[in-house]
Amino acid sequence: MQLSDDLYLGPVFGGGAGVSAGPSHMELGVGPMGRIYVFDAVPLVLQTAGLASSQNPTSGSSFTLTAGTGVTTRTRLDRTVEYILDVPRSVTITAAGANTATYKVSGYDQYGQPMSQTLAAPSTSTVSTTKMFKSVVSVTNANATAGTNGLTVGYGDSIGIPYRLTELGYVVSFMWNNAAVTINSTNVKVADQTSPATTSTTDVRGYIPLTSASDGTKRLVMALAIPAIGCGPNATRVGAFGVTQV
């Protein structure tokens, strides 16, 4: 037996002499059972310019990224530089004025899988990805129109869930800043199960739009029930981590 083996709770017997057409004796007990995973994070305060200061990239050009507050850098084997966030979270683009260009954010999730998402133009506003990035390698103008009025790139207050959450019923408890959070479709976003994923779909595991601003001291604690498809002996990669990232 190894530590990763599933436990069977018992003994529990099914069938028997009094059941003419019943199953044979089952002496392993009830199982395998799901597990409870406790997700614990203290996100840093959001930074609207934590990845790029005010710029206006032309069509097909990328922002010059920088490691702002809470961001570290690493050079990958392919020599690209990735900008690593404190936790998997949304990437934001903020425009100081009117802007019609769209942007493609590319990077990696918390398991090192490549991912990207296209964002509509912010116009005197902030737009956020609904995929949660652990690192960013580029943010590119995907439109024929140049950016205008100065745009910044940063990270926001939506936090990625580490395992696939398909229904709100799998959330056992949810605390933020020592207070219980109502579990509903506003406060918890379930996994996007669209297959194949696209640059327009949302997070493949689900995410949490925080109910108040992060500040580096508030703690997020969520207990998740992981079903057998995510942790049992017949678990699948999709069952645990969601469809393949794009």
C-alpha cells in the first residue's frame, strides 16, 4: 500500500444467502470515497500596472512587460521570459481613455500548461481575463487598430481554483477575511467544460471573484469536495484539472 492509495471504509457486505439474485459478497467496504481539499491563499493587493506601465502597442505589437509589485520573472527553456504572479489570478488591461483595440494575453496556468485569452477593448475602464494566469509571457494587440490613450497591464481580484469545480454543491465551505461567503454563482464561478477550449472560453477549473479587495493580509480558505473522477483510482486528468488549456 502507498500513501496515494484509496481507502475503503468497512467492512460492508452486499448480497448474501438471503438475496437470490443479489451480488456476491463485497468485503472491501464502501469506497473509494472522495476527498476534501483545503485551498488556502493570501492574495496580494491588485496592481493595475503590475505587468506593464502606460503604453499604446500598435497592431501585432506586444506590451513591454515589467515585474511590478508581487511579480517575479523566470526565463523558460525556450528563452521566453515569464512574469509570475503570486497566485493564479485574472490579468487586467486598463485604458485611460477611449480605445478600440483588442488584446491577447498569453501565459501559463499553475500547472505550467500554456493558455491564452482574448480581451475586448477597454475604454476608460478595466477589462479582466476570466482565465486565471499563474504567469504571463505576452500581451499583444490583436487588432488592426493601435492602442490609444495609454494602457496598463496588471492583475486583478479573481483567484483561480486548483481543481475542477463543476457544481457549487462541491464547495464545502468558503471563508474570506474570517467571514463566511455566500456560495452562489456570483461569488464562485464553476469550470468551463467547453471542449475544446478556446481563447474566448473561461477558466477550465473555475475561479473566485473576491467579494472585497485583496490586501496581502486577508485569507481565502475554501474547502472543496473532490469527487472520485478527480481523485479515485479511476480518476482522469479532465476530472481533476479540467479540459486541456488553450
